[in-house]
Amino acid sequence: METKLKLSFIIVISLSVAVICGGITFGDGIDSSKIYMKKASRFYEPSIQESLYREAIRTKADCAECYFELGKLFISIGEYPSALSELYFAREFNPELENLHYYFGYAYEMLNDFPEAIREYSLCIKKDKQLKILAEAHLSIGTIYDAMALPESSAVHYEEAIRLDSTSATAYYNLGISYDDRTLYKKAIECYYRAYQLDGTDSDALINMGVDYCKIGEFAKAIDIFKRALKQSPDNYKLNYNLANAYYLAGNLKSAKRLFEHTISIEPGKAESYYHLAQICEKLRDFKSAKENYAKFIKLASPIYEIAIQQVRQKLDSLKLR
């Protein structure tokens, strides 16, 4: 009797190990691929996840879900050609997998194949049902149209993304950019404000609001926005730079000078701050400081400032007499 019990115990243990580690199936009962899929979901290391998904595919060669998860894994680590390869297999075995078109679109977008990306995202919009995914698909198409300099087309998709997901700060922010591109600054301000309400950590939304207020001549509002934002992030270069510029445009040269000096202390390698500081020093008739800052601008400026560099050289020649 004792021998039989030991033998039974050994058989149970052996079968349990085989189910977990080796792909045994008991008739139509246990699907080993699902065991590997479940194990993969418990890990965060991509290499371990990949090996488990490969084992799942080894035990079930037509496992569309296995290929799909492997494709998504490759997307998460930026290996987009490999992702497409796995997604193709997933589609071959189950073309109706939910959200499959979205991930195809994402991989194509990351590879800058915009026509294919738009085609896949459009199929996602037609076939899938999850509102969040549909909103993301519209958001992605809008981003592609932005990259193609088609702000009217991008706005249509951002608006649809907002209709599907009214909590998307990114959709409101991007819609604001599409309005900026068409010089519709008041509408853009409304979008940036809504984006900031949804994501209070988005300093870029506040910066764009302030810049747009400057564009429509409402400098006091711009200054107020930048100052409020700086309370949360006092050493943010872009906020300090834009506040300094707002003061300059409003005619408050002393405050602008102080802020541009501060931006230089934050990012001493940024040429544009020296340029604006030199302009202010010149207006304040501090010609020595103006010449020093113009010279620093020339030293640091990249080739994109070629015209400004030529103008500054002429300015320095005229300041030699001062």
C-alpha cells in the first residue's frame, strides 16, 4: 500500500510539472498555450515575456492571441518591424481580433508609413467597439495629418477623439495646435485651457496659452499665466523665457531684462536669450552689455539663425562707435 501511494504521488507531481513546463494537453481539456500566456502576463521583463509567448506558439502554432500579444510586446519596446511580422501571423489566424487594426496602424505610424497607418486606423474606427481605442485611432490620424501640414483634416479627427473621450487632455492640446496653425488663437486658447484642466501637470498647455495671448496683444493675461505656472516650476526655461518675452512686448524692459538674465542662468547655452537681452540692453542704452550679449549670441547661434547672425554682425559694427 505504501508503495502505491508513493507511486501515485510521483505520477501527480510529474504530470503537474509537465503541464506547467512542457506543453502537455489532456485531450480537449488544458490548452498549454494559455498557461504560457498567463505566465507571460505576470512578468515585466520583455525577454522573459518573449520566450514565454514563443513557448505558447510552439505548443499551439495557430494561436492568434499569442502572436498578437507578441506583436504588442515588440511595439512596447520599439521593435516595429518585428511587431508587424507577428501581427501578420495574428491576422492570418484570426483577422477579427479586436484592436488588431489599431496596433497595425501604430506600428506603421512609428515607421513613418503614414498611408498604411491611416488605412489601418480607419479600419479600426470602422470595426472596433472600444471607445478609448476609437478615440486613440482618431487622435493618431490627427497627429499624422498634423505631420503632413493638414491642420483642417487633423482638427476633424481631434474633435472626434474628444467626442469619444472627453477626458483626453492630449486631444484638446492637439486641437489647440491645429487652431494655432490656422491663426485661430482664441479657439486655441480655449483648447489649451481645457487640456490644462484635465492635466494640471502639462506646462506646455499653459505656455501655449500665454504665447497665444501675446499674439492677440493681451500681454497682462499672458504674464499672469506664466507667473502662475512658474510657482509650480520656477526653473522651467520655457516658462521663464516666455514670461521675459511677454514683459518685453508689454514694454516692461527692466522686468524683461531680469527674466532673460535668469533664463541664461538656467540654460546658458541657449542663444536666443542673449539676443533678446542684448536688444533690451541696447534700448536701456547699456551699450557695453548689449555688445557682449550680441557677441555671445553669434558664438552660440546655430545655422538656423543665419539671417539674424548677419543682422547682429551689422549691429555690432554700428555699436563700435558707442
